[in-house]
Amino acid sequence: MASKIIGVASDHAGFPLKQFVLQYLEEKGLEYKDFGTYSDRSCDYPDFAHPLAEDIESGVVGCGIGICGSGEGMAMTLNKHHGVRAGLCWNVEIAHLIRQHNNANCLVLPGRFITNKEAAAIIDEYLKTPFEAGRHQLRIDKM
């Protein structure tokens, strides 16, 4: 990751968890860029996922965190972008594997299904896990 900035985006269903994530990143001294949404008013996740994905593609942000109710819509939208590998995580083990095996550059969280404590543990694991490369790089090259 060239940039150390973490991009963060959510829709209305992910907004409460996004607010926690931003505070958590700030407490850890990590730089972030908030792509919105900025309230819990009903909105459409693609409006926030696409700008996040574009900044991942261009290198403005080094990685991203996307949040919506189930995480599915955010992940689907982010993964439409060439060069973005977004993985939906609901536990620490999945966060480890999306980094270690898939070199995921965007973590997606299901805002309605995990606690703040679970989100913090998932984020920590995602950020600390290195990509293993080797046979996994061969698979990524086929994407």
C-alpha cells in the first residue's frame, strides 16, 4: 500500500458502525478519509462505495473499509472496480484470510451483524496481516 490513508465509506445502515470505526482509527493514530454517508438518513451505498473504490484504484488511499447493513451490497459495488479486492468479514479469521490469501485492499463490515468490539478486532487483524504471496499471487493474477 503506497498511501497509508484508510478510506472509510458507509450507507445509512452502516453509519453507526462507521462512526465507531472513525473514532477507533483516530484513537489508534491512523489517518483516514471519510467518504460518507454523514447521517443515518436513508441513502444508496453505491454513492459512497464508488468514490472509495476510485481512490483505492488511484492510490489516493492505501486501503478501504466499507460498511452497510449486511456488507453484501457494499462488497458487490466495490468489487466492480478493477484493482479492488473487497472482502466481507464478520470475524477475525476471515479478516486474516482475506489479507493473507487474497491481498484484499478493502475490508467490508456488516454493520447490522457485528458489535463495535468485534469490528475493532476485525480491523486490527486486517491491518496487521501481511499478504503471503507465492501461490496466492498466482490466483490473484487470474482474477
